Amino acid sequence: MENSELYLQRYLEIEKILNDFYQYFDYCLEKCIKPAIGINNGPVAVCCKDKYYKKYDLEDKAFDLLRDEREIRYGKPDQINDHSGVSPCEYHTSVGCALKTHKSPICLSFMCRKSIDNLRDRFNIFQYDYLGFNYALEWILTGDMTGIAYAEFKDSCLDMITKIKNPKKN
């Protein structure tokens, strides 16, 4: 296996863990998305206000692999049939992001200040830092994160899920 393939595999493993985390931590859905849908009575962009996948992805072989696999699974951005028009991002559809996997690091890591504060106040989770997570995800893809650091980052992500699932033990 080529290094960039290994880096992509690691990235996708963390993406799965973070997707699980976001399922348990439903702050965005409850506090932003549902109320915005109620007010607008239709699709909303909430925090997806640019083509972040295009703007922030790095020029790197593993990023190219991520993009290629994303386009194979979901189509090229200009081929998305249900683009809602409420966000400049072509992957934003009438029900939110079309990408269940293969998101850009910037998109996968984003959480607003209020949601991060909620993590801290409600679940005693202090390790989540939006930019720190974004950089960590980039480093996983570029190979700048060592295997030991990767294992520690993965454990930290899993620990966040444990804390949310068992808030009384925090």
C-alpha cells in the first residue's frame, strides 16, 4: 500500500469516528438546523456558506485520492442533482450535506463556538478545538502525523464519544 493510500485509510477511519461522535452530540441539529428549517420552511445552509472543500483542501496526493473517491461515490460537484442553492457548496442539498463520507478536513472538523462551549459545559469535553482538529485531519492526510500521534488522536476522539454516551461519569 502506498503511503498516501495509508493516510487516506487513516483519515477515513477518523471520519467514521467523528461521524459517530456527531450522531451522539446533536447540538447542531437541535440548536441550529431544525430551528432554521422551521423559520425558512425549507432548506438551510446554517454554517455551510462557501465551497470550503475547494478553498481549503491542500495540494497533496492523499487529498487528491480523497477528492477522487468522493467524486466516484457522490459525483463531481457540478453533477449534484439536488443542489439546494442556499449554499455556494454544490454538495449542499435540500437536506444538508450530500457527503456522508469523504468530506474535506475543514468540513468534517467544523463546529461553531457555541457548540464547542456546549461540549465543555455539558459533557466536560475540553479536547475539541476546531482549528486543532482541522490541522490534525490535514496532517493525517499529508502524513505529517506520526503513527503514535495518530493513535493518540484516535483515542481522544473515541474518548469524546464515551463522555457523551455516559455524561454522568464525567
